[in-house]
Amino acid sequence: MYCIDATKRRTSQNRLVWHYDKIRRSISTPAIKDGIVYEADFSAFCTRLTQTGRLIGRTIFLPPWGSPMLIAADISW
């Protein structure tokens, strides 16, 4: 997984912010909530990273065929 700074010009500045190479093959798009990046891969892991690329943890589950979705629910009724 690569995090790049899209505001920098590719020809003149280094756009790479951080790189995390422990995520295996994936077709999903990461989800971000409260400063945590969630990425699912075909090895049946959901990897959680800080927005600076530091590993928070990994959870095992079934291999995904989509992207992680984070849902906020207000149950204060």
C-alpha cells in the first residue's frame, strides 16, 4: 500500500508519503475513519494502519470480494 501526496507535481517533487509492504494481493479500496486506514486482502486479513503508515493490528476473516465499509449508526432514539 502506498500513500502519496497528490498535491505535489510528479515531475519535480517526491510524492511518496509512506509505504506499507505487508498487505498482500487486494482488489479493494481502503476505508478511513477516525485516522485509521482499513485495508482487506486475499490472505483473509484486515490490516489497520495509522494515517502515517504505522501498523495498529491485523484481524483475520474471510477473503473479501469488495472494499471495507464503515457504518456510523446513531442509536440515540
